[in-house]
Amino acid sequence: MTTVSDAVLDRRADLLVEAKDSLLEQLVQQRKSHHYSQQTVADRMGVSQPTVAAFERYDANPTLSSIIRYAMAVDAVLDMKVVDDCGDGVPATWQMTGAAQATIQRPLALARKLPSPAAGTSHRNWPMPNKPTLQDAQEMLEIAELQLVDIHFDRLSIETTPSSTQPKDTSDESETRLEVDCSLASRQEGKQFGARFEFLIKADDWTASIAAITEYVGSQEFELSEEAPFDFASRVALMAAFPYVREALADLTTRVTGSAVLLPLIRLGELNFRPNQ
């Protein structure tokens, strides 16, 4: 087992903190460069303006899910890399760049899994006899304090279809015409909430099916009104999952057709789910 000196550990910790601070500064600068107000970002995130102000404080320590949602709201994606610091000291390139500094370029992959509830846990162990019934996305975030813990796919497929009898436009300005359908399924139990988005995407010569699942865990058990899962899925979970769906479609179409096809970007409020839809 390799022993790492306190000096190396201290330097590593300092660099990681610097990288986190640099990422947050870049995100705030992204907001300002687009002339977005804190209220605009709050509306896109589905939170209050004071929550955004707290995120931007110099001493803030936001969760990964909050960082991703803020990045979505300011029209940014993230590119983060992990540098192996095996105990021989921080690599020279790392010292120069500032501890695997994050840059705003492409979506960040998540690898954490949804934790299992402790054995034997039930609502009767909680001091409060009644679980709150949450009415919308804002209450799910502020009362239950839901945090994103996992995004993964349970379906990724693409099939070619017979070519159209009409000649294709091969000019540089031609675009792939897409027909997109998205359906929602959700589940909630105890402290946990999950939303599954299934995209069926059709083009002239292929059909793709992509299902992405977002998993959230809260600080307490809760119940939901009929509207709450749809509001949260529309305002929060979809915005977290959509960058990964776009990247997955680009990868699938590159493999099959040789060129990447990207779904159009969506903004908060452009795609809303409702009961019985």
C-alpha cells in the first residue's frame, strides 16, 4: 500500500477546491455574459431567486445536481476529467492547469448509483407522523430537498428503414427531418423519485428509441399530488436528462449513418407533461 504524505494530500485538496471554485466562477460568468438575471435562471431551474443567489455566493458548496441544473439554465454544458494522482505527487500538467479544471464544453457523465434504503426502515421510525404532500417541483426541491443521484439509459436502439423513393437533397444546407415523440413514466416511494423519458425519433431512413432514467433522493419521506410528478419531470428531470439523450442520438446515428444527428435544443417550458397525456 502506497503511503501519501500530508503535503501531497494538502496540495491535492487545495487543487480540488480551486477546480470547484473555478467551475462555479465560469458558470456565473456564463450567466452574466448572456445578460441573464438571477430571476431568469431561477425560472429555468424551477427554484426561487434567493436559491440562485445562494448558489453564486463565494462560499457556496452546491451539489452536483444543482451545478448541472444551473449549467442547463445558463446554456452551458460541462466537460470534466479525472486525473490519476497515484501518490507520487500532483502531475506537473495538473499543477499548471489547476487540478483537472472543468471547462464548459460537453455533457458530464454521471456514475453514481441510487442508494438502497436501510433495512427495516419505515415511515413509523420518523418523528413526524405525517409525510408532506408536495404539490409541485419547487416544493419537491425545497421541502423534500430532492438531489439527482443517477442518470442512466435502459434502452438505446436504432434501426434503418427502407429508403424513400424520392431523391434525397444532398446539398450542404439540407437538414435531417425528425419526428420526435416523448413519453413519461414516473415512480415515487419513500424518499425516492424516478422519472423515465422514452424518446421515439424518426427520420426518413432510420428510427431510434432512447429511454433515459433520472433518479432522485430526498432528505425525508414524502407524498406527491397528482400534478407534482409531471411538473417536476417537465421543469427539472427532463432538463437534466436531455443533454444525455442528445449525445446518445448523435452516437447512434454516427455508428449507423456515418454522421451525427442532434436533437434541437429545448428550453424550460417548451415541453410539458400533463396527467393522462
